[in-house]
Amino acid sequence: MTISTRTFDYRDGDTRCTGYLAYDESVARARPGILINHAWGGRDDFAEGVAVQMAANGYVGVALDNYGGAARPETVDDKMSLMGPLKEDRAALRQRLKAGYDAAAALDEVDSGAMAAMGFCFGGLCTLDMARAGLDLKAAISYHGLLDAPDLPRSDIRADVLVCHGYDDPMADPDSLRAVQDELSTSGCDWTVMSFGNTKHAFMVPEADDAELGLKYNKSAADQSWAATFDLLRKHFGMHGTDAA
């Protein structure tokens, strides 16, 4: 296995976005594409690392650039200045996400009929919004995501949805968790929620440790979330490239 990476540009109107692609160059055929929606820090080292992790597990990892310009804001204020407008204008966010989805589907390395998405924090909201928009995803996985639904026309959710959530997450309280469960039930899609006790926001990120913001890595919750993730991906892609797929 030889993991190669490269960036690629795509556009959402006048905004140039730069995605990050990770794949096993020893595999000639197109493989299932796993889209990674970044947290509020932009398409950063963590998002790119997840793309590489997906490639190492036999998929093609595609870290999207949902802010545009390959922005990597560092301060809380800068992060909010980029995330806030997209969170407030969910129609614009949906358009940005659709541009990333289309760009990933057009990559030679990606089997456009075998795609999934995952996201962290703001990226969890992005992933759920991709599913809400009816994009052709086999799975949509949110980790410590923001859960509120947009006030937009609903499409049929095609994806299996997995929500991995810290019960003590200050950015998505138990009421919002109940609301998204009701939403998913109404949609009729297959869905699972894993809610971890004594677990705060950003529990998937090893470096997360900020008591004021409620950010804290939790290895047990992260390990269980990754195990459930790969179970779901194997469910849909385990026979990829065979007659039984």
C-alpha cells in the first residue's frame, strides 16, 4: 500500500475551494469515496489526517474545503467569523456542500456510486445537511456535530445516518439530540445515535482540552465511534468491486 495525497481545486460560484485527496496509488480502479467535512478550524491537519486514515483502510479520503480559500482560522473569533455566516445561511451552505460533493464525485479515484460523508463539530452539521439535501450517500456520520435542522425544503434522506454525540456537549444539548432523533425518525431513513455519558464536545480530537469551551478528548467514546464507523462503512462497501456489491 502506497498512500498518495494531493490537493484539487473546485468552485462554488466565485469562491475557489481546495480539497485534499488521499488514496492508495497501488489500486488502479475507482474506490468508495469518503468525504470529510472539517470542524470550525477549516480543512486542517486533523481533517487531512482522517482522509489519510480512510485511504489506509481501503477507501479514498476527500477532505472538503467548506470555507473556501483553504482557510485555516486559528482564533475563536476568526473561526466564528467563517463558520457563522454559513451556519446562518443554510441555503448557501447547502450549495457549498453540493459543490464539494460534485467535485469529489468527478475525481478519477472515486466511485461516484459509492460515497459516504463524515464530519466533526461544524462538519457534523455539514454532513447531516448533505443527507438532508438528498445527496446520494450510502452513509452520513456526525461526530460531536451541531444538530439543528435548516429551514429548507426536505428531500428524502438516502443515507444510513450515524450520530456520535457527547451527552455533556455544551454546543448540542439533550433537547437538540431529541429533536434530531425525531427528525430522522420522520424521514424514514435508517439511523443510529450513540450518546456517550460524561463526554463533552470535540471528544474525537486527541488535542482537545479547553474547559472554558467545553472541549475534551475522550478516548473511550472516540474508539467506540470509530468502531461503529468502520462497521457501517463495511456494511455498504465491504463487497465493493465484486458481483455481490
